[in-house]
Amino acid sequence: MDLSLVDLSPVPDGGSATDAYANTVEIAQQAERLGYSRLWVAEHHGMADVLAGTTPEVLLGHLAAETDSIRLGSGAVLLNHYSPFKVAEQFGALDALAPGRIDAGLGRANGSPAVDRALGTERHVQNPDEDHAEKITAVVNHLYDDYPAEHAYSDIQIPRSGADEPVPWVLGSSPSSAALAGELGLRYCFAAFIRPQFATHAFEQYREHFQQSELSSGIDEPQGMVAVNAVCAETDEEAARLRAMAEASYKRMQRGVIGTTPSIEEAIDELGGVPEPTPATLDADEWPRAISGSPETLSGLLEQLTERVGVDEAMIQHVVADHDDALRSHELLADGVGLTPR
């Protein structure tokens, strides 16, 4: 099993975006040493006091200069906010900075009405899936110089490295995004930490709708990855304690409290105690929103979940307050899965 990471650049308590970005750089460098396949950075808007990951295209340029071999990408660029040509230019420039190791993760999401208005985004699109598919196709056509000679955009050039072009991924958390990825014949990553209940059905839809694409970036067979919220510690009990933050954060969101992250102590208090450790074996229909465990336990859990949806790669996301805990979690998990250090 391959392992990758997605980092949201959380702002540490009492810190700033500068501290958050420095932590992301350290996570990327450690992930490269440990043998993780890729590091993606996220795009969230309007809560920069908590999550500094607002502009992956900027942060990735810095990460390209601070790493040598790990793949770097967006998890995701929210394409509904932007011009496909501008997004393609950004990823072409990133490819020139880090030849042959850029992933263009393409997704969509609306923020608050104020944020969408500030971004100049039309919240109500007549056919959202069709619009999204058209934008993804346009990005890919620009990246791969795939427009036919008679097209108005055929002579528009973007920056290039001369190595392999950025690899497009469709990202989503619903069966509709999975079907769209399949119809386009592109790679698909499902965010199981958002809607775990749809994971199995989403990958069924992806494979059912998959067709070889005429796009140069298309693939011959379905290729997927599943992103899960997971944290590792020396023991199952300690990992469950760290997982309390993710559990409490989700309960806050259910109550409509967005953009806040509790400390471990606050999380345990809000939950009424430390969560029970994630069982080493999950029921066939059980997919927790967040999982935790020792290296052995968590490795087994990831094997179960990736096998369930038929993929060979898991991407790890977590909610951990202490940066050292995050680094230790990545280190222990890499050892548990048996990654080969670079």
C-alpha cells in the first residue's frame, strides 16, 4: 500500500500563518524522507486564523524549492472559483519549478455567501456537474496542449518543464463526483473524512462510469485513492486520545460552529471522556469518520479500507493540535505500513 499526506496548514495556538507554512514545509520534508508518495495542500477560505491553507498554488511553489523528489499537489484547487486557463498556467509554472512531480488535484466547493461573493463566484449554476466537467476538461486541454488546431485556444501556451505534465486528479466526496471522474477517464480521490458513508458507493460509481478518455492525460483503467482522517501513536489508547480533537471538531460542525479547533483537553471534556480506541477489525458496513491506532492497528485498518474500495493508496489527513504529534504520527505510520525511506 502506498501512503500520501494532505496538509491543511493549521495555525498553531498563539502562532501565525508564517508558523503554519513553516510546519507544512517540515511535514513535506519529513514525508519525503520517510517514503510517502505525495503531499497535497488544501484550499480553504475565510478562516485563515485557523487554517492558513488558502492558496495551494502559492504554497506549492515554496514546497517545490524545499523538497527534491516527493510529488506535490493540490487537495484541491476549487475550480468553481476560477478560470480554467489561469489554473492551468499556475500548474504549468509549478511543473517548471518541480519538473515531473506535480499533481493537479481539481475539486469544487462553496464557502459562506460572503466568501463566495468576495471570490466573485456564482453560487447557483444551472448544471453544476456539466459545468465542473467542462472546467476540468479545459484545464487538462491547456496543460496537455490538447486543443485541436481549429480551436480558438490552440495557440495559447502555458509554462512547461519539458518533463511529464502535471497529473490531473478529480477530487470529491460524493458519488456524482466519482461518476464524473469515470466519464472523463481521469484519476479519482475520494474524501472519506468528509462523507465516509459514500466511500464504497462512490468507487462503484467511478468504475461503473469509467471510460477511456480521448484526453492525453486519460488512463486506461480506473485509478483511485481514498483520503481518510487517521492519527497514529505508540499505543491504541494514546492514539484515541489524539483522535478526540477530530471527533469534537466534527460535533462542533454539526452544531454549526465552524472554523474552531478544540485543544485535546477541551475535546475530551466536550466528548465526555477519551474516545474508545478504534477496533482493529471494522464491520463490513462500518467506516468511521476518523480512525486511530498504534502502527500495527492503523496499518491493518488502512488495509481494510483500501481493500474495501479497491485502491492501492491512502491519503492521510488529521486534526492534531501539536505539530510534534503530527510528525510523530506520520513517522509511526510510515514504519507500520513499511514505507521505504528515501
